[in-house]
Amino acid sequence: MESESTAVEASKQETPRIYVASLADYNAGRLHGRWIDAAQSADDIRQIIQEMLNQSPEAVAEDWAIHDYEHFGGLRLSEFEDIDHVAAVACGIVEHGLVFAGLVRHFGGASSVEEARMHMEEGYRGAFDRLADYAQDLVEECYSDAIRALPDFIRYHIDYEGIADDMQMNGDIFTVECGRRVHVFDSHI
């Protein structure tokens, strides 16, 4: 059995992090930077960046860039990504899992974090093995009495895959694939 400290270390390793480097040092041919836990307030991240810059051997170290990052679930960050967006995305990933990173990616990147948060909180319909499973759950929940009244030879041949495809093509729902699951979101929130 895994020890508690090992489990805590493993969970810390999966926290989204950014590597922020001093550009004055970089331009002087030196690597000076710091890995920063991105799942904290933007002000706290800015403070850590300022501390890193203050420790630079360069006389004037004011500018910085994100030179690396990890555990953002395939979401790409630019060198000069807004720290408010980075922090919000990282906190969303910690709260909701990597599906949140996929949702942010769906909406176009870190600058769309608020739209992603709104859909996560108000439009998330669940994770399913197949989109047809979502359609079946929805139809059976909404029309359970009518479905039970159908003869078996009809009830067992309802095209849930076709219903799911229609819902997606009509723009009623959209999906994000993550962890071999299909995460379904309501488009109309």
C-alpha cells in the first residue's frame, strides 16, 4: 500500500506548473528561473516571479517568460501567457481534472478560461464511454413511461447513436474527449 507522503508527492507532481525564466539572464547566456505551482492566485505567482527576478545575477532583471510547463493536459501556453489566465486554468484543472484543460482547448486557449469555467459549472452533463450512452440516459430519463409502453421489438431498436449524432450536429451539445471518456456539455447555457 502506498504511504500517505508518497500519495501527497504523487498528487503534487500532477499539479500544473510553469517554468518562468528571467529574460535578462537568458539573453546573457545563463539559465535563471523557477518552477512555480500554477494552481494558486495570480498575485502569488507574480510575487514568486518577482522573487526569482530579484535573485538574478543580472543588474537589471525585469522581464520574464514562460519557458516550460507541465500537467496542463495538452493545452498549449505561450511564453507570454497572461498569469491571470494561467492561474485560473491551473485551478480549474485541479478542481475538475484534465477535462477542464480539454474544455479550455475547445474554446481556443487560456484566454477563454471564463467561458470554459461557465460551461464546466453550468453545462457539464457527465462522462460516458460513448456519446450514445448519454443519449440513451437522456431519452430514458425524459421518456421512460413512453419507452416502457413500446413493444420490445421497437424499444430494443431505438437508434441512440443516431440521436446522439443529431444532438451534436444540431449544436445542442458538444463533447470533449479525455481519459478515454466522452465528456458532454450543453451548448445552450
